[in-house]
Amino acid sequence: MEDELSISEDYYHYVERQQILLWEAVEAGQEDTARSLLRHDFIRIDETDYKGRTLLLLAVGLGHTNIVECLLDRHDIDVNLQDGNHNLPLNEAAGNGHEAISSLLLEKDDIDVNLKDGDNRTPLIKAASNGHGAIVSQLLERNDIDVNLGNDEGDTPLVEAAWNGHETVVSLLLGKADIQPNARGESGITPLYAAAAKGHNIIVGLLLERDDIELNPKTSSGETPLFATANNGHESVTKLLLSRDGIDLNVNCHGDTPLSAALDRGHKVVSKLLLHQEGNELDHNGSIDRGYFLLSKALDRGLQDIASKILIAKISRNVEIPIGRSPLSWAADRNKTDQVRSILRIGTPDPNLHDAQGRTPLSRAAECDSISVVSLLLESNRIDVNKGDLDSRTPLSIAADTQNNVVVSILVTRDTVTLHSLVREGN
């Protein structure tokens, strides 16, 4: 009895030793040793190590093609088995660009090409995302492949490839009859949006060749492809999108349009492209400040030619914005000296125009003690220094009331200023 137990114990240690040797051979890429050990039926082919890895996933991760081939010769191996880290053999091979290993795995009858790993990504998503065109091509040859199966957020292989700029992969995917070029995930990102946002103009061109492509899909935050590319300053992509009929130039994303976004970021070329496009609503307002926003941003960024175009166009020189201010009045009230200078240089039909509260640009500047703005306005021989508000208060009386003494001293030196209002009001 003791002899039998001893033999049994010796056999157990022998088996365990062979298992350890197999792990070592797989990790070291020793094909002959691995093949010899794998002939034993007692070898546990789907065992996991202390890191949660299976023999197959260890070999796949290290790119040991010959070892993978040895392991796949075992009839009892589970090619779809996740390891302790929720990795899958085909997914790992596809993501890491191991073309030969992917080919070996795809030859197995029981391989599941649509399985998602711990990151909820299929083999096709991983290969497409990393630009492994040869593996993508292998996968697309399968009749059972789902080319539109997305990750946990719903992003498809085409979205991933477009986002990362993999032109060859995008072309391969678009060649599939069942591809959905407008598929979007939870964030609402489509392939066109992804490519446009990242500035991948060749991919944008490939997508725009399709008759079924949606030109103005909105993300969950309200952005369209044109908005995203304008916001990021991608000139070539902007040109491509603007060449298509049906592009929404005036999409409102939280109060911004493609043009205002481009101006805000200082993208001069993109701003000009949008500004010269027929159908752009330059007075498109998303908030109380938006009517003045385009002009303000153009002037802030030093884009004088764009500011001039805006003034001459629909925002025009004295068209009121939602709170009833002209651009000149708004700039004067905010002590925007450079903007006032630019507006006066570009030209304004009536620099004395009342705003909704009956105030002139000069009276606004006088009230907020904008000395430099007052001086600039007075340099224009078209300024009426005595034009009062609805209560007949002149810029001089307003400056006196607010004790802006420097402004008062500037105004009283004007030959045309009248002092009767100060006397009447006891100043």
C-alpha cells in the first residue's frame, strides 16, 4: 500500500514538473520542448498561471507563432477561453498585429470572431483601431464577421479606424456591403465626425464619396463634423466639407457656430473659408452676447480683414444685437480700446447711434471712465459730444455725475461741448 502511495506521489510530482517545464518552454519560445511535452495527455492545456494567463495567451502575447501552432494542435484546447484578465487569444493577436498567429487562430472551426474581451472590444475593433490592415482583411473574409459590432460605448470598427487615421483600414471596411457608415455609439460620434475632428482629410474624402453618408450628424454634445473640424482648425477638411451641398454652416452648439468656434480659437484660414461661404448667418445668436461675438472675436484675434467682412455683411455696422447695442456701443462700454479703434477704422455709418437705453457710445465710455476710448471717439470728427440720452443727459454730465474727472477735463476742452446741462444739474 505504501509502495502504491509512493508511486502515486511520484507520478503527481512528475506531472507537475512537466507542466512547469511546458510553461517555461512556451515563454521561452522553445518549440521542440513544447511539442514534446504537449504529447502527454495529462498536460492541462487550459491551465492559468499566477498572473491569470493561459498557455495560449502567453504564446500569443509574446508573438511565438510556432508555439501557438503547437498548442492549437491539441484537440482539447479552448481557443475562445478568456484568461484571468479577460483577454482573448484572437483579440490579443489582432490588436498586437500578429498576422501569422491571427491566421492560425482563424483556421480553427470553433473560433468566435465576434467575441468581446474585458475591454468590450472585438478582434476587428482592436485591429482596426491599431491600423493592422492585413489582419482586418483576414477578418473581413469571414462570413460570420459582424463589421458593425461596437464596443461598450457603441463605437464601431469604422469609427475607431477613422478616429485614428488608418486610411487603408477605412477603405477595407467601406468595401463591405453591410457596413453602416453612419453608425454611432452613445456619444453620437460617427466615422465622418471622428475623421473630421482629427483632421484626417483623406478619410473624410473616402467617406464623402458615399451617397449615403450623413453630412450633419450631431454628437451628444451637439457638435457636427464641420463644427469639430472648424473648432480644431483643420483647413483641408473644412474645404472638403464645404464642397458638399447640404452642410449646415450655422449649427448651434451651446451658443457657438462653426465660424464663432474658429474665430474663438484664432483659426484665421478656417474662419475665412466659413465667412466666404454662401448661407452663413453672421448674426446667428445662441445667447444674449452672440450677436456681437463674431465681431468681438475677430477683433480680439487681430483679424481685421475678417472683422471688416463681418461688419460689411449681415452683422453690419450698427445692426442692433439682442440687448440693443451696436458693435461700437458694446466695445465702448467694455473699454475695448483696440476694438473701438478697429471699428472706427473700418467705418460705421453713425457713431452716435442710440442703443436700446438711449445711450451713445461716447456716453457709455464716459460713464465707465474709459479714458482711451473717449479720446479715440473724440478723434472722429463725426462724434456729437452733446448728444443726450433719453433723459437728456450728455456724455459730459454723465462723466461729471460719476466723478470721472479726467473724462470731464477731456470733454470740456472740446470747442463744441455745451456746459448748460452741468449748470442746470448743479454741477
